[in-house]
Amino acid sequence: MNIDIKARLESIRSTLADGVTLVAVSKFHPLEALREAYDAGQRDFGESRVQELAAKAAAMPADVRWHFIGHLQTNKVRQLLPSVYLIHSIDSLHLLQTVDREARRIDKTVDVLLQLHVAAEETKFGFSPDECARLVESGALSSLANVRVRGLMAMATNTDNFAQVEAEFRRVCDLFNSLKAGPLYDNPEFSEISMGMSDDYPIAIRCGSTMVRIGSSIFGERQY
């Protein structure tokens, strides 16, 4: 089945609020599909495997902004950093410190999001809201000279109960607003909330998301 990626992108963009960034989740999709999206004006792409991101970055135009959205292992950080624009999935202080150390080694400042675990599934990674708040309030972030914490990322429970999804997204936004009003009130770079995927992004935007990660609604089902 041929997919009109340009038409799908235009349709999704027409539903986005002002200031919301569309990250096209291109993981497992071939370069031809990415190039079609690029030709339709898409510049932000999301990948969940370090090797796949690095390979696609080498083959795509230099102005693409690569978002890493998968679980990141510390031993893959060095390979990822030269190509990545934003890491969405920082789920521990140890990982944050590893990114800072590797970024310093190549004289780069890396933008990251702190991943929250608000979903009911145990398989998801991330800080609990309380853990995240304690990390920020501890002042530990101020010692990381080569990392910029730009905001929060989260995934909602995979469920048809949209009231539950909305409640989970609200928890993320409540924490963001609390941090913004408290320990990060003088940090203009802390400005992003990455949440919402193909099935729930309108709810996420309504709750305050500034960045949505959409794959199947653009590219069709993944090609593993």
C-alpha cells in the first residue's frame, strides 16, 4: 500500500496548536520514507536505536534535527552524541552524568529531557514525579556544564481509557509548572513538554504538550 506521507503530514500539522513541534517517529522506516517527509518540510525526526539514528543521520541532509526517544544505555552515549539534537529519555542521574561527561569530551552542549514514569505499565522507564522533583531541587543539575535540561518527557498508559491518559498527562504538566514556578523559575531553557503519540496527542496538547511524537499516522505501520 502506497502512503501519501506529505498529505498525512499536512493533515496532522493542521491539528497542532501554535508552538507545538511535530517529531516524526521514523524508527524502523526506510530512508525513502524519511526523504519524502523531508521533502514535505519535516525536519524533526525521532529514533529509538542509536545505531539506526547514526546511520540515518549520515545519509540525510545536515539540517535534520534528530530526537532520540528510546531507552538509552550508558555504553551507547558516545556513539549517539555527535548526531543527536535532543535526547528525550534521560531516566537516571547516572545517565545524565554520562551524557555530560561525553559531551564535554567532544566540546558539545547536549539538550535533554527528563523522562517521567506516570503510566500504569511497569515496563516503562523514567523518574517518578517525586524523584524528578527531588533531583531538580537537589541542585545536582547545576554541576552539569555540558547538559541543558530543556523539559520533561512522558508516555501515557496504552489504554482506551482517555480519562486515565489525560490524568497522567496532567501529572506531567503539574510537575513542569511546579518546577517552573520553583527551582527553575529563572531558567528560560526549561520550556518543553514532550508527550503525545498518534493515538493520544490531541489530549496531550490540551494538557500542555509542546512536542508530540507521531509515527504510524505519518509513515504507516512500522517495518521491522
